[in-house]
Amino acid sequence: MKIVKPKKANKSTKKPQKPEKEELQEKNLILPDLQKNIKVLEETFGDNLDFILREMLAGSKGELNIAVAFLETLVDKVMISEFFLEKLCTYNYETDILPEEKFKNLEKILKSIPAALSIEEDDKWEEILKAIVVGKAVFFIDGYHKAWIVEARAWKERGISEPQNETVVHGPREGFVEGLQTNIGLLRRRIKTHNFIAKTVTIGTTSSNDVVICYLKGVADESLVDEVENKIKAINIEGVVSDNVINEFIEGTPITPFKLISTTERPDKIAGSLLEGRVAILTENSPNAMIVPTVFWQFFQSAEDYYERFPVAAFNRIIRMISFIFVLSLTAFYVAIATYHQEMIPTQLALTMSAIRGPVPFPTVVEALLLELVLEGLREAGLRLPKAAGQAVSIVGALVMGQAAVEAGLVSPQLVIIVAASGVFSFLIPDYSFVISLRLLKFLLIILASVLGIFGLIMGFMGIFLHLNGLESFGVPYMSPVTPFKKRDMKDVFWRAPWPQMGKVGPKGPPGQGEEKEDENQAEK
């Protein structure tokens, strides 16, 4: 009798294969099992008051088991119910055919929904969870390995109103709001061309926020657009809480009191900048839009300049330029001549000033700094308090405190007039943030004037001028088109030329860009 020994099992070097569901879970993919997907959603959003998770039977005979998940504070529930769920629940899916065919029928019915709903398909949990938190509805189908993401966002936002910081007498009263879609719509109403591009970039490691880059294709320099996009994509931050976060990340030169990127709430101002070849940056949940590149002379331009006739607009622009000098130097100049250059004052006026300043116990520089600090405090108090109370505090503080300080002999009346005039001149400059930088420099010039007199004041202005000439905004010199001088672009700097003479600002790009290319082309010809 032959004994047959059992063969030893061959030791396989291959690792045992994992079940398909475990592999999908490790890859962070959704499962065909609807209950497991529901469990993941409950673990993620179960503690949220506004989270809705509804499981139901779809089809005319309840052939399909589905679940829908969304945040009711961000989604239009009526749109989902009437235009999506109603269609799914009344369709006959013919369950007697193969399951694969059933899902093909589902795709057909989704494509035939007569509503302006964007529908996408995805199987990654990361994208699905992100879709829910940005206000989309997600549908899961039992037995199907992908989810349907439906665009139905409808969150509340502030209505379009007049910008508070850039009011005009003549011109449109519309201003940006916190919603990106509304803001882009305001721009498209003004720039009616297919070359208007609004490109979205998502940033934020914890909270994903959308940033929109707007430009005119064929007008803006492509290298400028790429530079802006690359700088925004390189931002590594948990979340964007304001547009100033993006401003400080991309401006490139943080150690300067001057703004290298201008902001505005007016769609008409952004539209004009885009037509010049600039790039606009809109941030989610912010009513401000940024303009790049920015030059120094933009801060003296008001939206009303382009709605008034040429002589009025030119005169207003020149007044703002003069006010810039007075804001910086008026108080400092008084300190300089009162301390070191009394011979420059007429004799009668000098005797009067000397008699009035007799009871004042402080040196002129201390007196000036004290008054300037009080003025800044009143200005900030007027901004931070409620509107009605803020105006009362500003007026009462200026009148009562100023009069009381003069009568008490703490300050001289002529210096009160000088400081008050400096404050009035600061109100003529349209951009409030730009004025803040001038207020900082004003204190520096007062100290220089108190130490070195007019010579210190001149040295201070030279330092400011050299600093301005060393700044750049996305490759464009900050003082362009004055330095370097570009004659063609001077039509909208110190004054606004008549519209027939304005013409195009440049072949491509804002002032300072594209002109070298045109000069090269002319040389070749």
C-alpha cells in the first residue's frame, strides 16, 4: 500500500489582500455602504446645530436608498427640495435590471434636472467635507462609490449700499459687499467683455477661503497676473480673517509706513483700474478690493475726479497735492521758526507771539506734540464711538478743550490754529489709510525740526523722498510715472486731463509697465 503524504502548503510571499472596504477607508474614500458613510458624517458634524442629515427612499417605488447632508444656515433648502429631491423621488429606476444600469439611469436623471444647479461627482472625503462647510449639499447613494455635490448656496449677506469711506456727490452709489458673487457681478455690469477673467484661488490650512484675481485678458501683463497668483498661492496661513492679511503677505516690503497696495470699496474704481491693465484682488467676507500694482499718486485720486468736468477735477487734485505738504510740514515748520528762526517772523507778529506765549510753561516742541496727540485722540474717539456720540465728542472736545487749554495758559492760541489747520488739510486726502502714514511721519518731522530747525525739516523731506523712490509695487516704481519720468502717463497725475486727451494709459499694463516694450518695437521699425 502506497502512502501518499500530504503536500505541504507553499508559503506565499504575498501579503493577504485587504477587503475592498478597508482599502477605501485607508485611502480616505467614501464607501458603497451608505450606513458607514452616514456614521462618518455624524462623527464629523453631529455636534453642529445647523447640520442636517436626512436618509430617505428615492424612486417611484422606493427603489433607491439615499442620504443628503448639508448645513441649513448656508443652503437654500427650497431649491434642493423642489428642483432636486422631487425629481429623484419620482423617477422610476427599474430595479429589475443590473445595478450598474441603475446608476447610469441616475446619472441621466441628474443631467436632466431643469435647474441652474451645478452638480459634481467626487469620492474623496476631504473634498466632500469641504463642500459641506462652504454651503453645498452632498448626496450619498447606497451601493454607489461616489457622492453627488450640488451647488445650492444661499447665505445671507448685506445689501448693496453706498461706500462709507469713499462718498461722492456725482457718481454711482454702489459699493462692494462681503459676498464674492455679488462683487464679481458688480464688476461684470461695468466691464462687458469676455476678456474679463475672475480666477479663484483657495488658501487657508484650517479654514479654506476663496480669493478672486480679476484682470482683463490681453490688457493686463501676463507676467503680472502670474506673479500675483503665485504670491497668493504661496500664502501659508490657517485662515484669512481680513483682506489686510493678504495685503501684508504679498506687498513684499513690510518696513514702510506707505501703502504699497491700494484698497477701495467702489466697483467703478476697480473697473477703471482693470481697463488700465492693473489686477484686482477680491477676498471672501471683505467689502474691500485691492489694486496691484499701486503707485504713490493713486492716493490723491478720487472717484469724483472722473465724474466732474476737467477744470473742477484738476483744481481738486492740485488742492490735495498741496494738502499733502501741509499735513506733513505745517506744525513742524512752526516749531522750527519759533525755536531757531525767529528772524523769519515779522517783528510785530513776533512780539505778539512772544507776549502770548509768556504764560505757557512748556517748550514749543512739547506744546506741539501735546496738541497733536490730543487731536489724534479726538479723531480716534470720533471713529470708535457710535456715530451720533462720535460727532458730539469731536466737536465738543475740539471747542471746549482747546478753549480751556488756551485760557489756562497750557498752550498758545497760534499753535492751536496751526494744529487744527493741519488736521483739516488731512481730511482733503481721499484715502484714510494713506493719511495714517502721514500722521506718523508728521511726528518724526516735528522732532527733527525741534533739533535741527528748517535744516532738519529739509533733511526729513529728503529722506522721505529717497524712501519713496526706493519702493516698488510688483515691479513698478512707486513714484512712477514721475520718477522714472514717463511723459505719456503724466495726464492723470497732478491733474486730470480732459477726456479727449486722456487716451490709453499704456499698451499693456499700468503706468510704468509695457512702455519699454513699445519703445523697443518703435526702434525695430
